[in-house]
Amino acid sequence: MVLINGVKNDKAITDLKTEVCKAIPAAQRPSIAGCSGVTGDPDIPPDTTVKGDNVQVQVYYSPFSNRAIDFLKLNAEGNDKGIYDLLVNNLETGEALYGVEVDLIPWGSAERTRDTTGAQVFDYACAENDVDCKATRLHACIARNHVTNYVNHHEFRIAICTVGKSDWKQNPLTNVIACSNANPDIIDDGVTFVLCANIRELSDPYLNQVIAATDTLHPVFDYSEYLL
């Protein structure tokens, strides 16, 4: 499921760029790469144009889901249906050029159960044969750390890179460091992401955050039907 400024947007699953551009006030679009030729207003309701500084995109998904992989790959560099060119950072100033924030929420239809010891310890079972929830943990570690759009854009590009590798479903941690190095606006955070995904004490809190974020969809949406 993709929400733009809090509104479910099915068209964004196959053409995220157009839907994000339509959420930007028309007068501002000519100055934004990729949005200058986009006309029209958000479809339904008409008042979802961004009111603050950012267009807010929320993506609820399972990292091994084929639909989610296709969606993320749609946003790789060179695809005119994605928002890669809206996630540009200025390396000299340490600022993002455009006010677009993508909140990846990698939980989907995974489940959490309380550990049989009765302590405040949980067991996690992730969907699509994500053994030990490695892929879900990785994307949660990547996505939950941003405090600025600059960092957010960097993290989204790393997530796109990881799912684009041919061995993503077999070895989800293999290419993280290479993907980080390919996006050098933040140096050497690939090692941090791998450690986070491998150590439960580090990644469990992030899993709990994405669970809580997914649960906020109910009862507004029957999210079981719409999650990517």
C-alpha cells in the first residue's frame, strides 16, 4: 500500500513520480526535476496537495513480496515512473534538493508473538520465506534512522539497490555494503546496517516500530488486502 500525504493512492504503485508531482503545488513544479511536465491535481480527494514542506510518501510492504520488489525497482535510476530524480542530495551543503520524504514500513503480513518465557521478548515470523526476518530487519534498520530528508533519500536509494540484486531473496545482506558505497552521500553506513540486521538487540526495536506503524492503518484500511 502506498499513501501520499495520508491518502491511499493505487496509481502510485505503477507511477509514483506522477502522483508525487501532483501532490506538489502546480506553481512549484517547473523548478523541480521530473515534475515540470506534470499537470493536474490529485485525483481523490482534491485537497491532498502538500500543506507543509514535504510530500509524505508511506510504503507498507513485505521486502520479499514480488509486488514490493517491482515497486521499489520502479524507482531505480533511469525509470521515468519512479522518483529517483526527486531524491537528489547536495553533497556540498548536506541538504536534500526537494521536499519529498519516503517512509518505508517493511512489515506487511509478518507476525509477532510473545516468547514462551513470559518475558518482554518476542518472536517474529516474516512473510515470503524471509528466514529469520533478515530482509525485513535490514529494511527496518535502513528506514528507521533518518532525521532529515538528506538521510531519508540516501536510505531509500540503498533499499532500492538491495532489492535490485539478483540474489536478494537468497542472500539479502550480501550487497548492502556495495549498495551503500554506490550512494556515497553518507559514508560507510552499510556495515552498520548489516550489523543491525544480524543482531536482534539492535533490530528488534525497529521491527516493533514498523509493526506499530502498520497497525495504525486499522481500522481505516483493511490493510491485509492492500499491503505490497
